[in-house]
Amino acid sequence: MGHSQQKVCQQDSCQIMYMKERLTHFTKGSRSTIDYLHGIKSMVDELAIINAPLGDVDLVIHTLNALGVKYKEVSIALLPR
């Protein structure tokens, strides 16, 4: 692999790590449910564009974990046992 290809790979890796970090810390907070879900979808779409798609199970886990205590019962009911 040439120097320029290594640099691109390093940039891609950094971008993937950055996007996954953003997704991990993204919470519903005071956003409406629709805005929260749009934010999650936007980040998941960005990961897919950079060839790092998020699996369905990971998507569900990230989405439910960040909803907060108000939605805890729903989260518990939907998570695999």
C-alpha cells in the first residue's frame, strides 16, 4: 500500500471512529422523538456512506440505550433476552 493510500485509510479510520463516537454519545435529551430518530438515521447513513454500515442489532441497541429513563420500559421490552 502506497503512502497516499495509507493516508486515506487513516483518514477513513478516523472518520469512522469519530462517527461512532458521535453516535455513542447522541441522546434524545430534549429533542422530539422524530428529531432524535432523524439524528440517529443521519449518523447511520453517514457511516454507510464511508463503508462502515452499522448492523441492525447495533442500531437498535444504540437507539434504545440513548432514549433515557422515560422510555426504559419500552427499551427493556424490545431488547433481546
